[in-house]
Amino acid sequence: MLPVPGDLPVEGAWSYEVDWAGVRLLADVDQGVLTLWTADGEDVTARFPEFAGLVDAVADGLLDGEAVMLDGGSPSADALGERLAVSDAGKARALARERPAVFMVYDVMRLYGVPLDPRPLEERRATLARLDLSRSTRIQVSPAYDDGPALLAGVVAQRLSGVVAKRRGTPYRAGESGGDWVRVDARRSAGAPPAAPVPPVSSAVTAAGAPPRRPRHARRERTPQHDTLF
């Protein structure tokens, strides 16, 4: 889903997350093999070898998130651009050792053959929270908050990019979100209320659209496993 730009929504039921200003990735794990797709459908798996540990936590799944590069505790567009420009797998591994990226995961659309995209946002997030992504230090679940104004104030104070508001109860749809996801630019929100505590980027540290080989949300040829997760 692609967020639309707008003001912070506060009427109705919303969940709020930090806009990490990274590169949006779909992580497709199929029978223990990881493929990373950008929003433009480019396979960038070899450019982020530090995310290979995802297969230890999810043997079959489709996750949505962002790759983030840090510089002094803040997201760095320059470092991210350098990594995306790498074409040699050996150089990518060297860069990953010197300056590893973090994969901030915020949605799950398939898990063990079960399509989750029709289910409401809060159910998908609950499923995501039950995955043991802590097995890999470079993969984290992006925190979600209930107090949007307080989060936005904290984001402004930390000079981060902004906030993404997501309407509760909505399914995951490819392409435009239709306003169910809203990106709020922190630069337009300098008059936000006093900042509430927000985890530093370094401790907490956007792939809609179909890639050429679109990851399958369901594996009908296999019997879904671990149904108790849902």
C-alpha cells in the first residue's frame, strides 16, 4: 500500500508509525529462500546480505517494510543510495559488515501459505508481533503508537522525516491506499505540541505495486501450517 500525503488524521481509529525515510522493500520468503523487491520491482537481495537471517524466523512469508541506513543515529539517504548503487555482491557484503542496514518491518501479507492481506490492520500487526524476528539483530518490527500528535511531536523534535498514519480495520491493498495510509511530513508540522518520548532511531530503527515476479500471497499447492498463529 502506498500512503498519500496529508495532515495528521485524529478523527476515527488510527495507528501511527515513524516514517523511516528508507527504501521500501517487500521481503518474500519462499521455502526458506529470501528475495527482496523494491517498489519498482527490482531484485535487491544481494545488496542487503545482512537481512538473510529473516529466513531463520520466517520460513514462508511476505513482509512489507523499509531498509534504513543510519549515520550518527539518524537515517542517511546518502548511505542508503551508496548501498543501492552496489552491483557487486562481494562489495555489498563488505559494506554490510562496515555499516549494516536495518530492516524495519511493519506489515505481513502472507504467512505459511495463509493470505493475511484481507484481514484488518490490527490483526496483521498482532501476527507480526508474534514472529520471533529478534533472531536477527538487523530486522526489527517498526513500533506502532496510539497517540499520533505525541508521536509527531517527538518525530519533529528528533528531526525525523515524519509519521505514517494507518486506519485501523482496513485490509492490505496493492497500489494506492485510498487514504487509509497517510504520510505526514514533519517539516510541515513545526507547530506540533510538546514532544513526548519516542525511542531513538538507533534503538527502534515505503513496496506496493507488483514486481515482475509478484510474490504470491498464498501457496495453494501446500497445506497451510501453524494455523494457530492467526
